[in-house]
Amino acid sequence: MRQEKRQSRLSVKAAVLAAVAGFGLGAGTAQAQSPLEALQQYNQRAEWEDKFDATLESLDAIKTSTPILSTSTADYVAAAINTYSMIVQRGGWGQVPPSSRPLRIGAQDSAVTELRRRLMASGDLEQTAGLSDTFDSYVDAAVRRFQVRHGLIPDGSVGQTTLVALNVPAEVRLRQLETNLVRLRSMSGFLGDRYVMVNIPAAEIEAVQNGQVRSRHTAVVGKIDRQTPILNSKIYEINFNPYWTVPVSIIRKDLIPKMKQDPQYLAKNKIRIFDWQNNELSWQQIDWNSDEATQYQFRQDPGEINSLGTMKLNFHNTHQVYLHDTPSKTLFGTDNRFHSSGCVRVQNVRDLVSWMLESTTPDWNRARVDETIRSGAREDVKLKTQVPLYLTYITAWANEDGIVHFREDIYNRDGLYGGDVAGLQ
């Protein structure tokens, strides 16, 4: 009987491990999850008899409805600075050595002992968890918690990206908190009863209503060499089933080189050429070995492969950027979401647009949004009340439960590594 019970427990654990390994973290999932959503699903499935997840603080402590730009966030960061100052005074934390293979549950490696010390130092692992060299379920839970705090996919595996994040010195984290305290205090005034905030380093969006986060959306933002600008503006219009007019910078950097490689590139992507009198041209009329193409308009027809997807959200700015849907949903499921040319791609954009329209523009609701998209018809809707938009750069923040979050200083605006921040998490 004892053997049968043991086999039953092993079968349950194996089933859970299999579920965790394949619960949709990959880049090819139809509905890519944020790190927090993935961890929540993981915790719902992982009900092992040893209750390992008792070491993981309640998800309510990580998943908060308090906006990053809350008037109280600066106070939480100030408290975190005190905590990290004490960590630094105690000598910080050691480095986790690389292993010949990613560390994950079941592994036995001397590096796991150092991993335990590191996770204990930052409060992700209980001090009583011991210093065994075995990667057990307690370490697994602590790694996932650490990954969520750093915006990484919480797969419980210590691969290269997680290892780099673990080995950022405590002194650097302290300076990061101090730098962001200044930023947060500068944004601590009244931002509006409802607003949208894009945190560029986190590649995440918050829709805020009456001081509470109504929804969060994973984003894809600008590459290091094509940065999303930091600005305050207002969203004033929604374009349904939009055309995409290719910016001159993309014509020069992307479109001309691709046409040299494949003259059918425009046709395959349903992009047409117009002069400034709106006369359509053929690709053969342009000298692709020069910059002549930049003198014309390149317009992509609405449809499934349109680079803007089904919706474009316009806001006042001088950078020719906007928020928009995308046909490339797989990028939302990756750790590194810095792929755009400056615009912001929005996951679950229908939810965001429906919220804005329902609360600001009569006769619009989710059903009408869905029907307009389904029809494929071009339609532009001016918001009766414009929605404040803040494109911000916050690489460290904390919440009311003392949970501290860090993100990569992707544009080197913190200046902590003298310009060499590749891989910093």
C-alpha cells in the first residue's frame, strides 16, 4: 500500500511537471502570457502534497492593483532603498557560477548552493530552506518568483538570461532604486481619473482608472537604435483596419534593402507605392540602388498581414509613433520585447480600446469593436474625451507589500554601466 501511494504521488508530481513544462510560455503560443499570468497558472496547477509553494509569497503581493505611477510608489521605493542599503552593508550577494547546463528542478550541482544563498539574500527563498546542492521544489518556486520580479518568463530554469539577472550586484540594484526614486517623484502628481502608462524598460502597459490598475498589457517597444520616446500626450483617435504608411526611416533602413534582395517584397506584403499627388507607381519605376524610394509614399493595405494589425491608437507627438495592434503576436511571449522601430505594439489591444471607447465615446462597446474589426471596413473614431498617455522609463519600483521589481536599462538611461549594459536585467 505504501509503495502504491508513493507511486501515485510520483505520478501526480510528474504530471504537474509536464504541465508546467508546456503550459504556454513559448513564443509560439496563440495567447502569449505575461510572466505574472504564467506564474499564476503555474501555481494553480502545482498543488503538490509537500506544499512547496508555501515558500512563495501570495501572488497578491506581486500582482497589485496599485499603478506604478501611484503617488505612494515613491514611498515604497524609499523603503526598498533602506532594505537594499542594509543588504549592501552586509556585503551584498555572491555570484552564482555558470553551469554546464541550465539549472532546473531535479538538478544536483554545486552551483545550486550558491543559487540558494543568492535567493535568500534577496528574500526570494526562505532563510530556513538550507544550503543543499539539490534544486528542489523550494528553489524552483524561489526562482520563479525572482523571474517575475525581473520581468522574465517564470519557467523555473536558470538559463543565461536569469543567471545574468541574478549576478547584477546589490550595489547596482541600490543605485537603480535611487535613480528611479527621482523619476517616480517627478510623476507623482495627479495624472487623471483615467490614463494609459507605457513603461518602456518593462515593455508593459497599465490602463488606470480611479487610481487602480484596470488592466495590464504586454507590449513590444523600440529597439536600442530606434527608441520609443519618453513623453506625455493624449490618445485622441482610434483607426480601425488601418492602412500603414511606411515611415521614411523604415523605407531607408528596411524596405530598400529588402527590395534589393527580393523585388516581389512589396507585392507579397500588399504594399503599394504612391507619389504625393496620390498617383500609384510600379516598383520598376524606382531606382532601388539609390534613396529615390524615400521620395514616395509606401502604403500597406488593411488585412491580416498589415503591420498595424487591426487597430492604431493615435496620440499627439512629433516622433511619428503610435500604439497599435500587430499580426506578430508571438513576440509578446518572449523575455526580450525590444523589436519595434519606436511605436508600441499592444497585446490584447481590443480590451484597451474597448475600455477607452466605452468610457469616453457613446454608442461604442466591445461588441461594436469586434464587429468593426470583423467587417474589415476602414473606420476612424475620434474620442469624445481624450485619454492621457504617459510613455515612461522606470527600471525599478516597489509595491505596498515590499515586492521590488527591476528591469533592464535597455536604453542606458540609468547610466550604471558606463554604456555597457548588454544583458543587464
